[in-house]
Amino acid sequence: MKPHEKTPADFDVVIVGGGIVGLSLACELAATDFSVAVVERNELKAVTEPPDCRVSAINRFALQQFKQAGVWRSPLVQRACIFDKMFVWDQTGAGQIQFDSVELGLSELGVIIENYILQHMLLEMVTAAENISCFCPEEITSIDYRPKAAGQSVSTVKLSSGLQLSAALLVGADGANSKIREIASIQRSQQPYRQFGLVCNVATAESHQNTAWQCFMPTGPLAFLPLYNGWSSIVWTLDDDSAQSCMAMNDEEFKRVLAEESQYQLGEITDLSQRYLFPLAHGHATEYVRPGLALIGDAAHSIHPLAGQGANLGIADAAALADVICTARTAGRQWSALHTLSKYQRKRKGANRVMEMSMTGFKELFGQDNAFVSELRNAGLSLVDHLPAVKYRIIRQALGA
């Protein structure tokens, strides 16, 4: 982190939130003529072994953005696991669908990487950029947001260290409980799924084969995501009773249940890490922008994790916002004005809403414990698996194309 004196500092852009999405925006703005500040309250933990349980499936669009920015030149890239296949099946029948990068003429479908490792890789690029300053760990004590005439604004952010930052554009990358969204008086829908996500890392008797495995069952989807060390990260959607029951099991019992529920697709579970539980919900901000203010990532939207698209949507937000303000500045236009930022909202809100509705629809469809619906699901999966054009369209959407 760069040292700073406790004096007022003027920036073009102040990004609140130094997670994957906030740092992705900072990387997009590195080596531009924008002066950028990133404010994050939590110090990033040191790199350790074994792998962390919180991972993201990074699609090809996001991966390409990172490669172009130089992020993938970090030595930590060895902690990313390429996956070149996806296998999805319905536990209640014979329906299944497979995606293979070779069939699509691609080198990979994406990568699985621990969230904090990706943060480290992004932070390496951000701290090396001359036009970016990082303030971490720093608590925000107050934000003075004042829209001005002509659809612009100036914001002042006061930090616990006593430093005061001013910005022409204030960006909220501070998660579902965004302070930036709150100070802008932007409403956000919030609908709980009444389910939990159980996550942990597991070793299996059979190789994960660089494949992302996903089983749909009435209780919720169960995903095995390949990790760099041969283990798999699992994300299992469960209702409250089932989630609590799984958390109460001893390791041996949980390994047996997990192998049975996955129909031994990767054989026995031979080892596992600590288990964690988190509630699932989806929501959407009514607006992404105000004069001199923009929301990206979970501050603007959140979806069901069944397709692993949450981080990718936020990274796409960051790329779109950077493109809009850089294009406007190059053209000599008011880059932080509402009419400019509205272009970012038009680019991203519709696409994010479609993904949110799609994931909720999948969750409802595969959560139906009905014999007739199950038969239709299985027939549909198998049919799509034999329709290359449809499969190609589906996978292009998932890959961010």
C-alpha cells in the first residue's frame, strides 16, 4: 500500500470497496489519465495453503480482461485451475448435458480461483499503477454527496485516519449492503431464497478432470468446481433444515452423504475442509447511477450462485463503466455527468436483470419435486445436449460472449 499524508486529496474517481469488482475497475483505469483512489476497510489476508473455500468461476470474458490488463502475469496464476468441460445432470432422471471447449474451438471455458488470490493478483497491478492510490485498511466515517447542476456532483469521503478524499465520480463496489447506494437514496429489492449455500473443499477418489460438475436435485443444485491442487470446491444449495443437518454431521457422515447425493460422480469423498454456511438471496437496485455516482457488482445486483455468474457480472460492470467514462473523457465530454453514466446503466442493467431472472427460473424449475416436471426437465436437458446450435448459444452466454 502507498503511504499518504493526512491532507485533503482530490481524485477523479473514488472506488469504495477493494474486492474483486472494485479492484477490477481500478485495473481498467490503470495507466489512464484518471486519478483513482480505492478505499477498503479490511486488510487482505496473506497467501496461505491449503486453498480457501470462497472461490469464483471466472468466465472467458473476464479472463480476457485480466489478461489484457496484465493481471494473469502474476506468479499467483498457478493458484487458478482451468476448466475445459462442464457436465450437468438431473439427479431425478437420466437428463444430462455436456459442454467441451474443444467442440467450441476454445482453449478453456474458464478458470476457478480463490477470491482472495484473485484480489492479490489485481492488487499487484493496482499498487504498481502511478495513477492509483490505495487506502487500506480504512474505515469511512462520513460521505458528503452533493449533486450539482448539469447532472454532475462532487463527493467528499472522510476516513478514520483523518484523511479527506474528494471525487468527481464516487463508485460503490461495497457489496449488497452498500453505503454508497444508501447515501444516494437508491432503493434495492431484496428477496431471500429461504435457502443456504454450504461451501467447503473436498478431495475425491477420482480426478475432477478439469471439469465443472453440477447436479440438480429437488433440494437445490450441488456443484463440484475443480481446484489447482486436485481438490474440488463444493457449493451446495440446501433448505434450512437440510443445511443445519449437514452442518451437524461429523466429517465421515458428511463425506458419505455428499458422495451419495452426487451419485459418486467423482467416487468417494476422501478428505474435506471446514464447512461454511451462508444465506442465499437475490436483489436489484432500481437504478445504477446518480450524478457523479455509480454502483457496480453486488452493490447493484445479486443472483443465485448456481451458475457461478455473480463475480463475472460485476467484472463486466467494471469494464463497461470504465469504457463509458474513458470514451467520454477522450471525446472531451462530461464523463461524470448523469447523461454519460446512464450509458453504463443501459449497457448493464438489462443484461444483469436477465441473468438474475434466469437463475431464479432455473432454481424454481429444478426445485420442483414433481414427476411430470422431472420428466420434462430430463427430456429437455437431453434434447439440448443433441442440439449443437442451442448448446453453443447457451455456453456463449455463460462465457460472457
